[in-house]
Amino acid sequence: SNPIVINVNILKNPLSILDSLRGVSFDWKDKKHGSSVGLIAQDVEKVLPNLVKDHEGLTNHKTLNYNGIIGLLVESIKELKNEVESLKNSKS
């Protein structure tokens, strides 16, 4: 069965949340996975704990739901757009 969505709310202060995250590059311990880029799950967990899960069977290993970051990015871009528009209008 498909889950039903309730309690939909626009993210508050998305830029502040985004500012607390670090985009990083990293190498996997298992060399066959090579290198990657992403976020530090522990950073995300502090501000969006529902996007982070402990990986079963491994200590201090967390998995991150990157799809959940999309809403944060969208709202951050909209906030920046509003700031740019406001600055443009104040110079006119």
C-alpha cells in the first residue's frame, strides 16, 4: 500500500539549515567503490534527523536519504531568489 502524506509544511529557514551542512569529497574504505561526493550524515542528523538512519550491523555507520535534501535545496534557492529580487528593487 502507498503511504499517505499528512502535515505538509514549508521548511523554515532553509538557508540556515543548508549552511550547517558540508559538501565533501571522500574515498570509500572498500577501494572497489572508488571516490564520491556527498554530505556528512552526522551533520545532516543534527538538523534533519529523519533523513539519517543507523546502518544495521555497523557501528558509527549511518545512511543518508539524499532525496530528502531536494526540498531543502529548492526552498533555499527560492529564498536566495527573493533576496536577489529585493536587492535589485532597492537599487532602483
